[in-house]
Amino acid sequence: MIGNAVQDAINSQIQKELYSSYLYLAMAAYFEERSLAGLAKWMRLQADEEREHAMKFYDHLIDRGGRVSLMAIEAPKSEWPSSMEVFKEAQAHEAKVTASIHSLYDLAVKEKDYPAQVLLQWFITEQVEEERNVAGIVAQLELVEARASAILMLDHRLGKRGGG
């Protein structure tokens, strides 16, 4: 059985992961509207991945006899001044998610919730990858920002990201 403090924190994290999925889907729509299908695909896959993260937490609660309490998800913004600003926001968002995962891990340690600690180790590793990936795209956008045609090459490359 899972303790109430960890259960409540995991339910909150489910909401944050679903919001992340919503945010990335809004970012995908932004790129679709600008005919940047590769950037949109990257964001759509990111949205799918965030939903999968929410489901990992969901399943963890179910597996441990906990209660899933789904909360309202705030609507994300839908406009940005540029592709660079979209990815900078994604970068800042991933840092925020990392901080949330770290806080949840601290709680699991405090509560001596070993199964949650194991689950959260996976998320800690995943967040290193998430932050690295988006930071790499921001760095590439900084290199191509002055050359509008270069964004099309980056769009093409990001469109090759795996997934359905």
C-alpha cells in the first residue's frame, strides 16, 4: 500500500505530465500552422512521450493499490513569437519538470517509499535526456536563427525522429 503523501504527490505529477503533453501538442499545432511539419512531428512525439510518462505514474498507483485522482489540466498557450521561443519555453518547461521529479524523489526518500524511489530513478535518468535533447535543439536554432532557410533544414532533420 502506498502512503497518502506519496500518492497525492504522484497524482499531482500525473497532472503535470498530462499538462506537458498538452503543451507540446499546442507547440506542434503552432509549427503545423507554419508548415514546419518536422518540428511539429518532433513536438507531437514529445506530447505522446509525456502522456506515456503520466501513465507510468498512473500504473504505479494502480499496481500499489493507490487511488488515481485526475485533476483539471490548464490550457497551454498557443502563440509564440518564433520557433526559438517555442523551444526555449520547452527547455524551461523540462527544467521545471526535472525539479518536480527531484522533489517527488525527496518525498519518497523521506517517506521510505522504496518502490516509488525505484520508479523515480527511471524518471531522473529520463529527464537528463529530455533536457539534453531540447538544449541541443535550442543551440542549433541559435546557430541558424539569422538564416531563415536553415530552419527548413532543421525542420527536415527533426522530422526524421522515430515514431508513428
